[in-house]
Amino acid sequence: KISLVSGNTLATSILWSHDDTLLFSSNGSHILVYDTDSGTVIQRLTQHVDDVIALTVNPSNCQQLLSTSRDGVTHVWDINDFSHLLSINFIRRISAFTSNKNSTYILFGNGDVKKFPTKIFSNTGQEKLDKYLNSKSPIFSSKNSQTLSLYTHQGQDHLITYDKKNLVIFTTD
């Protein structure tokens, strides 16, 4: 029931809910939530101050939405009542973000890709996250990358990025 219409805004990320009843769409620093039966906007999520670049379902809890903006802040939302649950500040610019049940991979603005346990999206506290951010070395670096995708094959995570000249596939440990 949702149809593509013309307009002057650009959604940089869209995501269907786990049960296909909701569609989440980034719109600048906001997230629009559509009811898929009626096609109408039922909620506007407005905690971000910079453009939202990634939306994903929390791999540890399909009732939660994760939204990430360029300024390095990830917000955790309850998709049942649209309440804001948690803000996580990665303190540096983020270019791309992807995750699965066990791991979250973040491509930072300087080209470094770091791996984090998905459990960081529970209320771990900013001080603990800051220590983790500073102690982790990048798993790889690609200075010109702007995208990051993840797929898992035979239990092994593989990251894909494109650095303007080459397609890079990196197998994680």
C-alpha cells in the first residue's frame, strides 16, 4: 500500500520491521515511520541532530530499531511505542554501520572499520564504551570507503566495501 511518489527529500536508508507492518525511512535528521497497511506516516522520530545514514533492527532484539547518524550517535528505539531507549555516542564521524546477532561493524569517517559486540546496544554506559572505543584497533582501514555491507556465510562474517576504485571483501576473525 506504500507507493513511490516524487518529492524533494531523499531517504538515505529504509528498513522494514521484522513483521513487515512498519516501514522506517530516514529523512535528513528524522526517521519517518509508516504503517504499511495504510501507507501513512504514523510517527516521526527526532532525536538525531545530523543526517541519519543507517537504520537496522537490533540483532539482539527485533523489537528495537537502531539509527545512526554521521555525527557518531546511535539511538535505540522501541518499535512498539516509539519510545527512545538509549543514545550511544561513538564520538567520531560515522560513514557506515552494519550488524548481525553477535557483532557490529562501524566504518568511521577516517576509513577505519572497528568491530564491537552487539551487546553495546544494551545500557552499557558511555564511560565503558569510551574505553572500548579507544582500546580497539581497526580490523581494517580503507580511506576512500563510504559504504559497508555485511554477510555471513558458513558462520564467517564477510564485510564488503567499495573504495572508489576497488571492491574490498574482508573476512573477519
